[in-house]
Amino acid sequence: KFPNGISYVEGHHVKPLGKHKGRDIEQNILCLCAYHHAACDYGAMRLSLKRLRKVDRHQIASEFIRYHNENIYKRNAFPI
């Protein structure tokens, strides 16, 4: 949060668009702070459905989490 109490998040495609052929659908998008968005983009962060803060009306598909962990995440590549 900013000092004035406003929150800022960025939409992150868990399975990226473009060469990864991710879909631009709600089940493939996480709301992340800028730091964690970059960490996901660079493969520095493994994702877990159990550890994500959930909102009832927004469900992330496990297939996209699995894709991220198998194809984007680089184990031990970046300390975080």
C-alpha cells in the first residue's frame, strides 16, 4: 500500500501470452505487487495454489500454475 492507503497491483498472466500460448482469461491471471510480478516473470518464484490469497469470485486454474512451475520457474536461479 502507498502511504495514502491506496493499494497497487498488476495483472500477471501465469502462463504467459505470446510464445507460451497462454490465454487471456481470468483463470490465468494473478493480481501481484510489482516486485512479485517481476519475480514471476523472471522465474524467481514458484507458485502454489495453497499459498495464494484467494477471492471467492476469482479462481486460478491449476493447469496454469503447473505450467508456470514446470516451464517458467527456474529452481535456484534467483535467490528470493
